[in-house]
Amino acid sequence: MKTSLLLLLLPFVFWAQESTVKEESLFVALYTVGENWDTEKSPNEQAFFKEHSAFLKKLRDTKVIVQGARYGDTGMVVFKASGEETAESLIRSDLAIQNRLFNVKIYAFSPFYKGCIE
């Protein structure tokens, strides 16, 4: 009897575990130079630039960053997060953002065409 009851409840246990896993969404962070960018210095000479590079490397290594690129004077990073608040908190934890080396705008990213960039 106990075994039968356990077998009947088993699918509900798995369903409950699956429903608590939150799927990650994609976001895009658009970076432009901030008010503390020194135009007289190269990027590697900027205060907090090395910390910014290390921050992005950590996100790449942990597979949070999906894609990164530059266009014009804007840097773009597509990344995964569990929600808007988490995305904002993550990107704003970058010392280069906190110290206004860069400005950043974060948006939900919804690809309408799945492709491959290599």
C-alpha cells in the first residue's frame, strides 16, 4: 500500500521540482563612455578598466555572457539573467559602472531570428 502511494505521488514530486526552476531570459547591456572617461588616456590606462575587463571575463567564464560586440562608440553585451531586477543588479555591480567610467542601459533582448555568429 505504501509503495503504491509513493509511486502515485512520484510524478508530482518531479513536477514540483521542475516548476521551481526559473528559466533565464536574455538581456542586452549597451555601454558608452561615462563622465569619468579620460580622453587623454588609452582604455587600458583608464581607472577601473582592468576591473571591468575582469568582471566581463568572469561572466564569460561562467557562461552568463552569450555574445559581445562593439558598434560605433557603443559596446554591447547579450547576457542571461533570471529577471530584470537580477540583470540590473548584475551589470551595475561592475566597478566601472559604479565609478562612471561607463554608462550602461539594459534592455530585455528578444531575438526574432535565431542565427549563429562565429
